[in-house]
Amino acid sequence: MFDVDPFDATDDPLSRHRRPRGPRDAAAFHFTKLLRFFADAFFAGRYGHRAVVLETVAAVPGMVGGMLQHFRSLRRMEDDEGWIKTLLDEAENERMHLMTFVEIAQPNLFERLLVLLAQGVFFFGYGLIYLISPITAHRIVGYFEEEAVFSYTQYLQQIDDGKVENVPAPKIAIDYWKLLADARLRDVVIAVRADEAGHRDVNHALADAYLKEDRPAARKAVIDRIDEAARA
Ligand SMILES: [Fe+2]
Ligand SMILES: [Fe+2]
């Protein structure tokens, strides 16, 4: 698991926060908070639309990181310590979030245009950040995912308060997360939020592994996280 200082310590895996340490962390943290501000202003309480649009972006970093780790392994003729698969799995998992939420909310034309723009910016922008500073890149995703956990908690609250209808879960979600046949949106949001918490921990661990120049440590962190998720 990633380093947790006393300030960050919490028994609740949903409210885990990695306090920024150093300029790279601070940049990643404030960049995330800036994007959060715009996302809150744009989507307001429309969590279904928020999920659809943001999941299209969330599925980019894992693919870019996985690709760049693949090239790194080729260039250095060095084993990747399982990083490539971890990152590609993350991208696939995020894409499944999108496939699920698009069954629940249909993006409008403006949102579709936003997705096109965001994909271009994220592919090139995140790729560039990753090439310059992989630590910052993974830290950014770690902080994005902290926000994702928070947003899905808010979404859940809206469902529990009756402000969002607790519709039946889409079939694709029931199959993917092996939910009960009568599962509902609430169950889906809980499953997605657990995935986001996993991405958060893994990406913070990858950033830490770079920092400590201990790549195998990240493999252990990933395995620990999978074990923790299995116990939950
Ligand atoms: Fe997601
Ligand atoms: Fe995520």
C-alpha cells in the first residue's frame, strides 16, 4: 500500500487521501482540484451525464501509460514488473464504466463534442506529462480517482435521497460485475466506486514506486490492493 502518514490515516478505504508532498504532488493535486471545479460547474447535479463524460476521459491514462510502459520495456530491454497489464486493465475497466453509464444517461451533442476535444487533449497532454514525469502522471490519476470516489459517493447519496431514480442495473453491468439479476443502479455505483478506489491506490503506489526507484514494490502494492478488494 502507498505510504500513509498520520494525517492521511483512515480506516475507511473510501476516504483515503494521499497528502501532496513536494512540487510534483502539489501540481498534480491542484490541477485535479481545478478540473474538479470546472466539472462541478458544468455538470452540477447531473451525475449520470457526469459519469458518461468523465469515464470517456478516465479510460485514457491507463492506455497511454500502458503503451508508454510497453515502449519503455522494449527500449530498455527490461521486464515491466507487471505494470503494462495493470495499466491496460485499468483502461479496460474504465471503458466498462462508460459502457455501463451510457445505458443510464445519453450524452447530448455538446457533451459528445466535449468528449472529442477532451480525448485529444488527454491523449497528447497526458502522454507528454507521462514522458516528462511519470511520477506526476500517476499522481494525477491517483488524485483524479480520489475525486471519482467522492463523486460516486455523492451520486449514491442522490439515489438514497430519491433525487435520482434507482433504475434497474443495465445487463452489461450485471454481467461484468456479476451482480444479482435484480441489481439496481445503487449496486452499480457501489461497484464502480470500489473500482475507482482501486485505481487510486494503484496509481499512488506506481508514483511512489517511481519515486523510490523500486518498481517491484508497485507489483506488491497492486497484489495487496486486489487482495483487499477481494476481502471487501
Ligand atoms: Fe471510472
Ligand atoms: Fe477510475
